[in-house]
Amino acid sequence: MAKNTVNEKERMVVTRVFDAPRALVWEAWTNPKYVMQWWGPKGFSCPACEIDFRVGGKFLWCMRTPDGQEGWNAGEYHEIVLHEKIVYSMYFSDSKGNRVEPEEYGTEHEAIDDAHDVVIFEDFGNGQTKLTLIGNDPMESAKESGQFEGWVETLDKIAAVLQSWRRRNKRLKF
């Protein structure tokens, strides 16, 4: 795995404003039942998702391509601030959560030395939430590999899940 040191400003950053309150966006991000509805870019599915959501807890997510190939990601939670921030490490894995090199999935991944992924949840007014994902690799590398676009599409899927909740629960105040 190629690693390098990068200025914080050079890290991949993806931002999205959701038309849903922060607690609901948090739930979508942390509950396996909902993660299975959005994990992966457009056209991908998530047939398996395990989450032990606590500091030191692990997760294991499967991403299935439209043609049926599976890729696994696992990781560990390093910091959790309720409804505000999640810091975690994520890596390519096998179906049991054992780390595998990205090349085994036919990809390159330029991780930044000792950097973790960070997700920040902020109130954005009018019942909206701003989510900021800071990746553990350089923005240039993320754009070249398609990871940046994959995250944009993944956040689109989260927006669709949240919109579906709102339609089903029109009478509820979020």
C-alpha cells in the first residue's frame, strides 16, 4: 500500500447537505439496517453489514458490483462524538474482516501515513444537516482512482434513503 504524508488541506473532502436533521443523518450512517441501503456507488449493493459502533469497535461491509463481484471493507472506530463526529480507519478486507492489500481487488490506494477517515455532522439550519467526509488519501489520488466520484454517488444514495424516510413519515416532525 503506497503511503505518503500530505498537508491536511490536500486530503479528499466530500461535502453534502441533506434535507434531514442531524440525528436522522447520524442514524443512516451508523445503523447497519440503513447502511445496507446506501453503501457503495450508484448501481452497487451492500448484501452484508456488521457494525460494533463504539470506540474500539469494528465494522465489516460488503460492496457488490452490478455484475456480482464482491469487495469487502473493514475498519475500526477511533473516536465517536454523538451526532457530531466519527473518526475511523477503513481498509480492504476479506469476508471475515482480515486486511488484504488493495491490489488484490485490482486497485491502488494511496493512504496518508497515520490518517483516519473523519465524518463531521453539522446542523445547517431549517432541519438540514451538512455532512463532511475527510478521507485518508490525497484528493488528487481519490479523483484519479474514482474514489471521490464513488463517495459523491454514495452520498446521493444516502440522500435518497433520507428522502424515502420523509415520504413514509410525512406526519412526523424530524
